[in-house]
Amino acid sequence: MATAADASRSFAGLSDVSIPEDIPVEGDITVPVDSSRREDDEFSTLDEPVKETILRDLRAVGKKFVHVLYPKQSSELLQDWDLWGPLLLCVTLALLLQGGAAKNGSQGGPQFAEVFVIIWFGSIIITLNSKLLGGTISFFQSLCVLGYCIMPLTVAMVVCRLVLFSITGTVSFAVRLVVVVASFGWSTFASTAFLAGSQPPNRKGLVVYPVFLFYFVISWMILTFSP
């Protein structure tokens, strides 16, 4: 068994070791910076002007509107989700639907709060249904897609109000019917194009059916509206 004396004899020669004077020992000690962290620092928005931040957000919202106009099965609308666009469309549609004509002494047309609740409550129900069926899309991503895809129906509401002010009778109803049906199909197609890739293949029908009902209810409110 080794003793303390044996250990001292083993390391006795280390005291004679010296560092030659011609070997440089000076230098800078630096800590490598992660490239991804450096990029995050470069694109930090903490010092960004408010005007630039607002313009950047508006450009992002406008880009999502373009994706709805040209829908395709991709995740571009889901990568950077937001609820500003859906909120804007919901408020616009609710304002346009407010104040319908009264019939038989009752208040005609849905009110602002009713439209607001129908749109958001319906979107939440569809999102929960998608998650329960095994969808991989997140809660807010689904709300983003369903909200942005209301845009064709909002445009249809604007067109219908213009038609109601300029044309009356059967022709007015026929024009509004064509516009609403086309917008309904566009909204349904666009939303399913973005949501299809995140659903199980054998359950896509169960996910599409509530989406169909959701946009059908909104389309019916638009078609039956009378100022």
C-alpha cells in the first residue's frame, strides 16, 4: 500500500520543471458567441421605433391576406400567427351586419355583440374539435387561420350592401346569392387548405364539417341581411 513518503518521492521531480522564457503565454480569452443568438440580437426590436414596428406588423397582416387570396396547402400562414387580422375582419363584419331592418316589431339583423360572439365562439369550438381529433396545429394558429379566412365573406358583405343600395327585387337577391356562395366556397377552401396538413388523414372529414357549418352560418347572416 502506497504511503505519503512514496507519493512525495513520485512528485519530487516536478519542482524542477520550469517554463522556457521564449514560449509566449500572453493572449486574449474570448467566449464564442452562438450565431443564432447573434442574429437574434441583430434583429431585436427593443430599440426599434414605434412607427417601424407598426409598419412591420401591417406588412405581416397584409402578407397573410395575400395567402388567403391565393390559398394553397402550406404552413406559411401558420409560421408567424397573429390575431390582429381576424380581429379587424370580425369588427368590420359585425359593424356591416349591425342595424338590419326590423320586421313584425322585432329588431332586425344581428347586433355587434352577437356577430362578435358567433365568430369567436365558433372559431374556438372548431379549434377544440381539431385538437380532440388529434390535430397537430396549435390553438392560436387555428384561430388565426379561421379568422383570416373570413376575409372573402367580409368582402361579400361589402358587395351585398352596395347591391342593396343600387338594385332591388329578384335581381338583387340573385346577385347577392352568387356573391355569397362564391365567398363561402372560397373561405371554406382556403381554411381547409391550411388546416388539412395538420389533421390525421382518416379524420379530415370530421374536421372539415364544423368548418363548413361555421362559414355557412356567417354566409346565411350576410345573405339574409336587409338594411
